Amino acid sequence: MAAQNLYFVAIIPPQNIREEVTAIKRDFAEHYNSHKALRVIPHITLKAPFKLYASAHTQLLNWFGEIPAAIDPFMIELNNFGAFANKDKPVIFINPVVNDYLIQLQSTIIHDFEKHYP
């Protein structure tokens, strides 16, 4: 059986925000034994994780480069914490405040993904 890779689409915040979030993640790791979170770069997920065959990697990169996302740069505010269930332990995250730009970007990515990868 051919190998599959795990992918997701996300916004990676600027370095200063990543450092602040990583400091919070370290604090959680020390106090709540959640060291696994330190392995993942701080991000805002736009398309949940999905698997594709390794042979589709270049095609996926091409798709991503051609997404018709004509959205002007926008600010994202982070506020409070949230959580969702995971197979081993819940995932704790900092809530991004949802705005129209974020919704439009995520919607564009998901709809275009579904067209190309049904």
C-alpha cells in the first residue's frame, strides 16, 4: 500500500506572537503534563488535517499556490482559551476571534479543496 502523508492548512502567526504562544504552551506543559503540544508550531487551522498519498504532494502544493483567495491582509485577535476532544487528550487552544476575513479565507480554502479533492 502506498504511503500517505498528513497535511493541514493553517495561518502561521508572526514570530513575536509565536514566541508568546510558545511560552504559554511551555507553562501548560509544565503544569498539566501536555508536552506533546510543544512539538507543533503555533498556528490557526483553516483546513483540518487530511491524508493524501505521497505521490500527490507536488499536486497539493500547486493547488495551494493557485487558490483564488483575493483577501486583503487582516488582523486576528486572540482571546481566551478553548478545547476540543482528541483521541488521547483534549486539545487546548487560544481562541482566535472570528471575523469576516477569517471566515472568507477558511471558506475559500475548504470549498476549493473539496472541488479538487472530493
